[in-house]
Amino acid sequence: MSKYNELKRECYEANMQLPQLDLVVYTFGNVSAVDRDAAVFAIKPSGVPYEVLKPEDIVILDYENNVIEGKMRPSSDTRTHSFLYREWPEIGGICHTHSTYAVSWAQAQRDIPIMGTTHADYLTSDIPCAPPMNDELIEGNYEHNTGQQILDCFADKGLDYREVEMVLIGNHGPFTWGKDAGKAVFNSKLLEELGRMACLTLMINPNAPRLKDSLIKKHYERKHGKNAYYGQN
Amino acid sequence: MSKYNELKRECYEANMQLPQLDLVVYTFGNVSAVDRDAAVFAIKPSGVPYEVLKPEDIVILDYENNVIEGKMRPSSDTRTHSFLYREWPEIGGICHTHSTYAVSWAQAQRDIPIMGTTHADYLTSDIPCAPPMNDELIEGNYEHNTGQQILDCFADKGLDYREVEMVLIGNHGPFTWGKDAGKAVFNSKLLEELGRMACLTLMINPNAPRLKDSLIKKHYERKHGKNAYYGQN
Amino acid sequence: MSKYNELKRECYEANMQLPQLDLVVYTFGNVSAVDRDAAVFAIKPSGVPYEVLKPEDIVILDYENNVIEGKMRPSSDTRTHSFLYREWPEIGGICHTHSTYAVSWAQAQRDIPIMGTTHADYLTSDIPCAPPMNDELIEGNYEHNTGQQILDCFADKGLDYREVEMVLIGNHGPFTWGKDAGKAVFNSKLLEELGRMACLTLMINPNAPRLKDSLIKKHYERKHGKNAYYGQN
Amino acid sequence: MSKYNELKRECYEANMQLPQLDLVVYTFGNVSAVDRDAAVFAIKPSGVPYEVLKPEDIVILDYENNVIEGKMRPSSDTRTHSFLYREWPEIGGICHTHSTYAVSWAQAQRDIPIMGTTHADYLTSDIPCAPPMNDELIEGNYEHNTGQQILDCFADKGLDYREVEMVLIGNHGPFTWGKDAGKAVFNSKLLEELGRMACLTLMINPNAPRLKDSLIKKHYERKHGKNAYYGQN
């Protein structure tokens, strides 16, 4: 019995949420989960449909992308995941999908503006859209450079990955993360809903304003501030 | 056995309708039910997913927000509910969601115009959108002031809460109410559908007119007038 | 045992298709079926939710709206149904819904243009939208006059009810009919899909043209002409 | 027992995926599968609802549209299928639907532009929209000429059917194909999703650019190039 069974199970269950939450069709998505003590992460194998995916199919790799356990080839996006695990020590899971509204904003190459309290309950800024890579980077180590593109975007915009747990890659789609794989999936669903609402808001009123700062602050602190009073903890 | 079991059951069942009616994802909503004789109300606990919610988790409070029964923390929106129960003696239940179209209109900061008989079957005016609060109120007792914002909006527009059982809070989302918790949930679904149809109507014809007064009157009286002939009573 | 049991069963089963086909929420729709030999029709009782509707709840009436059998009050739209049965001897069933896209076009007060072969497979003209009634008619026998409004619209536009089995009532919603209640429901679903596609087509290309006459003719005759070669008969 | 049972089964199962994938309502679609050794193909019978379709209902024809086995009339689109099987020796299955977004782009008479990597993962060009036929062709052997229209469109645009496995027929809808019937259905679902995302992208940003060439090349080669590293083979 593998010592990574629990990690594989977490990764498997998070992946299986994607079709249930209408975030993927076919194999258009992948979730990973990290074990910081063992310095390995678990990720979906490449191109395996969710209907046939089993916990034992999950691949275990180290941060340098060496396969530690598993017979299948890991997700083609693996190097983006490992890059982020190396750079961002406090994340526990990563999710990538091609969900409809998130991809549409990414293709539109626009940040999703913060327009309401549903958004402000979880993050205090627009959802950033990283520009498409330049051609040199595309022709290089593409998935590694996708991670670099995310990092550069957060540096340019002065964002902290512990506060903004999601990004759009221009012309591609969303990556989200969080304290564990389940939270990363939650953030993907949240992003999809925020993208849908922002799209409809602009259809109803093309001049709809961003949320004002006082409301941004209030809603975020209600859930995440020192005196937070949302939830049971 | 608690003497509030029946009230908890009503509140629980109304809450469980929200995911079934596609009005919430995760924990983005809450319903309460009031017992006027006992001067208490029942409300969903904060941040508990619908899949694990049980009738005994429902929290009982008095109108001053003191917990009368229940081990969990009540919804973070509790003070808006209690405010409305205090101010509006004839309502029996309140529902708050972040449903897609209702939130989109709230973010657009627009009243949902009355454009058809589906709308007129239930209310004779536009669905009001209260403006976002000023900064002073936001920094104060926010959820209490949300109730005040609703009251002010109804006063400004000359609306009666017994006739218009729904409101949008600008940049936030919908609150609905009714004679009991089930009716409040019905009104949330109705509001979502009316918001969706109004959005599509304006896409098809940006100059689509409001419904004319004679049709507003006719449809409303068909269901609610002295000589109403809809339904079995 | 009632001699109308078979008619009630046809009416019941057609009604129960509405929620399955996503054409109604709550009680926002009704279907009727006629027995031409007995000169009676069966219709859904008013305001009864589909989840609790039973075949024996269906109400039997004559063409003058006298209840022949049934303990419940018939649909509030009954007089529109009876009007059409009297005027149009070749129809066997009628369906009325408040489905999303059909209502949106009705609220936009626009005919749904024929833009593709999906439409032309079933009818050779735009789907007509009758204008809202004048105030005098609204204040009169409203549901009867709704039927008159449909008749006038077909006369004005030179349409034959045996060829165009659907209409939108401006600011209200769709009525559809056919050789039996099942066909009337089919036409409601078809209308909803055609309305959805036409709305999206105009979003993608606001100048999208109507279908040209040669294609309209070809597709309709493929299914309904003398040398039809669609289906098994 | 028929020697075509396996072919019928493949065709049946591919057809049954259409309603599961929300690509058809009623009978608005058909899938065929070819047996190149036997020089026959299997296709859905015309106008049979998916709920009652059985494997033994599938019709077997030769490339000249002669029925080899089967009691039912084959799909009214059969001559388009046989035309493509004759002209394109490397395809194994064909799918035709009236799915919502694909039809909407076809009615808009626009190619679906390549705007993101979801698209580039599968094809390197816009999804072509063939113009509606001229009147002479429409009045002739219509379904045969639909096949000719597809061929002419691919010739005009310099496309290879082995690389671009989908097309829109202006004012009509999509045809897709692939190495077998299952792949043809996959391509129909992919086309629907790409059409939906492109529509939403243009709503969010009417000036959204096409994907740049370097990204088109990179994503396609990741999945299909000499050094492809997607999937398990």
C-alpha cells in the first residue's frame, strides 16, 4: 500500500468535483494537491476522462517534475503546477479548468472587475488577467513559463497570492489555488460565477461602476478580518 | 424536545429549496421563518453547506438577535432579518440569495422594469433596487443598516411591503419575503426568472417598453383582486 | 368510472411534460386536449403545482366554458382555449407557457424571424407576435379577447392556423397548438428553442439576414410536402 | 444474426450520446459510422426519438444510398453522409446536430474565430461557415449538394478535412466527423462549447483579437505534433 494514498484520495476527490460543478466537459481540467512534508504533489493523469478516473491513477511527482509514483503520464499542465508549488510555499492545491465564463473573459483579455459583494466576500481586487506570453516564452518551456507569467502578473499588479487565489491567463483560461485542493476547486467555481455575473451586469448596464472601496473593505472583513463573523469558527 | 421544532422544520425545508431551485451555490443564501406568537425567528446557521445542513442546526433568536436555542452561529445576515421582522409585522419569512440574474441587476444598479404579465401576475411596479449605502452606514452596524436601506427605499418610492415582496440591494443582491418562509423562497425564484426575462428582452429590443397600466392592473387583479379567479381558493 | 378518463390522461401527460422540458417553473403554464366527438375539452386546474397534479384533477368543460366534470376550478386561461377550439375546428390540443425566450420575444414585441432551417423544418414564416390588446378589450372579457387577438393577428398577417401552430401575445407569452395535446407541447418546446437561437444569432451578427425563400421552401417540403422524405410515414 | 451488429452498436451508442451531451432535443440530429472494408455505413433512422431508438433500428446502406439492411427509412440527411464517405476516405464517422450555439453561428453566417487555447488544442483555424447554397443547387439533389457545398468550402479556404473536422452550413447547422462515430460526436460537443465561448467573448469585448499564431502552433503541437505530450499514448 502506498504511503501517498491519502494524498491521492484528496486529489481524486477534488478532480471529481469538476464535472459535478459543471466546470469541465471531457478532460478539460485538472487539480493537484501537495504534501509539503513529503515535498511531493499529486495530479490528475493526462487525458483520462472523469468517468473512468480512479484514485490509483493519480500521479505523484516531486517539485522538479520527477514521477515518484504512478504508471500514467501526468497532466500536460504539470509544470505550471510544480512551478507554483515551488514559488508559493503556502498553497496546498491548484485547479485548472476551461470553464465557460472564465475562458470567455480570458479570451477577451480583460480583468473581471469587482462589481458586487459576492466578489468582495472573497477578494478585494479585480480578478487579474495575465497577458498572453511573448513568442520567445511560448516556444520555450511553455508550461513552466505559464507559471512565470502568473508570477509576473502578480508582481506587476502588486497582488499577494494568499489574498487573491485566482488568475486568468490571457487567451487560455483560469488557474486557481488555495490551502488545499478542495479550496482550489471552490475558487474555480467562485471565479466562474463571478465571471458570469460580471458579464450579465455589463449587458444590463455597460456603465455599471466598480464596487466602492468602503463596501469592498466591509464585506471582506466580515468574512476574513480580525473580527470576522461569517461561518462557525 | 424543543418547542421550536416545527419552526425549525419550516425554516430547514425552505432553505433546502434554494439549491433545488438553482438559486444558490455553496452557502450563498439563507432563509428565516418567524413565529409571531413566540416573538422568535429561526434562521440558517452561518457558512454551513446545504448538503450537511440538518433541521436541528437551525438557530432560534428573538427580535433583538439574542440566541434562544441552537449551538451554531446564526447567518451573518441575521440583523437584516430581525430588522425587517421588527419593522414589518405582517411578514412570516425572509429569503436572501446571490442568484445570478438578481445579483446582475443589483450590480447594474437598476430597477427591474415591469415588462410583461409574468411580472404583473405578482406585482404592479418595477422591482426596486436600493442604492448602495453611504460610507458612514457601511462602517456602522452594517446588516442592521441594510434593513434600514430597504425601508428607506420603500419610503422613497412609496411602496408597500405587503404588495411588493422583493428588493435588490445595489451591488449586493436580493432580499424577498412573504407570509411564510416558503413564499419568501417562491419570491426569490420569481425574481430570478423576471430578472432573466427582462435582461433577454432588452437584448432583443433595447427599446422595449414597460407594460401598459391597463395590463398591469388586469393581471394583478386576476390573481389578487376582489374578484380573483386564479388558483383554487 | 368517467367516460373522459382517456381524455384526462392525454391532458395530464401533456401537462407533465412541461416541467420535464424546462418550459415552466411552478404553475406558469397549462395544456388542454379536446374530444371533438363529445364536444368537450380537458384542461389543467388553476394554480395546482405539477408535483402534486393527478389525472383525476383535470377539469372537463364544454366549448361554452361550462364544467362538465371535475371538482377544481379550471385554468384561468380557459376562455382563451375554448375560444380557439370553437374557431379552429382542426386543432386537438393547446399549450400555454411562460417559457424564458418566448416570453422575452413577446416582451420585446417582435416577431421571431425565420433565420435557419431548424425553423423552416416546421413553419415557413416568422413566428408572429400579436400586439398587446387595446384598453377596452383588456377591461372586458380578457381571456376571451386574448383568443380574438390571436385570430385578428392571423387575419392581419394572412396566416393559416394549420400551417403556423404558434403565436406570441405581446407582453404576455406564447400559445401553441396542434393535432393533439402532445403536438401542442412539442410546438412550445420548438418555439422556445427557435427563440433562443434567434436571440443568440442577433447577438453574434445584428445584421444576420432572414432565411432565403428557396431554403424555406425546400426544408418545409422535405418534411411536409407531397414528396416528404422525413420520418417513417 | 446480422454481420453488421457491431457497426450498428457503434452507431447506436454514438447517437445516444447526443441527448446526454445536450446537443439535441427531440430528433434534431443524426450520427453515422462507416465500415470501410464492407463499404457500408450505418445511420440513424429518420424521425425516431432517442428514447425509443434501439440498436436494431439502425439502417445499413452502401455508398450509393442503397439500403443493405434495415426496415426503417434512413435519416433524411443520408445523402450528405454518403457523399462525405465517398469523398473523404479517412473518416470513420459523421455527426449532424442542431445544437444551440453552432446553429446560431451558422444563422449568423460567420466563421467561429479561433480566440483561445481551448480551440487551438484541437484545430489551428477558424471553424469555417459554408455559405448557403445557390437556388439551383437547393432545388436539385439537396442533401447531396450539401456535401458538395462542404467540399467547395474546404477547397476555397484551403482546409484539410483530416485537420479541420467540423463545418457550419450557413443558415443550417453543424456537420462534424472523425476517425469513428464517437470522435464525430466529441467534435460536435467541442464545436458547441467553442461557439458558446466565442459568443460570450465578443459580448465581453467586441474587439477581442484572434489568438496569435505562436500560441495556435504551440497548443496544437502539444496535443497533435511529433512530440505531443498530451494524453496517455
